[in-house]
Amino acid sequence: MQDLKYIKSFRFGYARYHLENGKGLKAFLKVDYWNDRFEIVFKGEETDELFRSEIEEIARGLLSRKHGVNFATKIE
């Protein structure tokens, strides 16, 4: 474990996930962990509501499991 002298806080802010439905429809899930928000961006003009609802469920799950943990003490 490193002895950190200057970094006192290290937290996740944003994450971007790539999703695909197996039928060629692709989407990005942008999760803003810092502000408890997410955005779904579909590639192309086509959307699928069942696919969207599954992505929303995943996003809500990710946000519900975040811990607000400071990772500075865990850097190796």
C-alpha cells in the first residue's frame, strides 16, 4: 500500500457502459455516480422500449449499490 501524502479523496464520478441487444441495437449508458443520475444514448435512430427498460433497471441497480467510498486509502 502506498503512503499517500497529497491525495486525500479519490471517488468515482462518471462511468460509461456499452450495451448491445444482440440484434444490432447499441446504446451507451452514462452513469453520473457523483450526482446519482444516468443517461441512455442509443446509437442510430432506432430504439427499443424493452431494451431501454432493462438498461434503466441496470442503471438504478448500479446507483443503488454505490457506497460513496473514498478509494484513496485503497490505492496500491
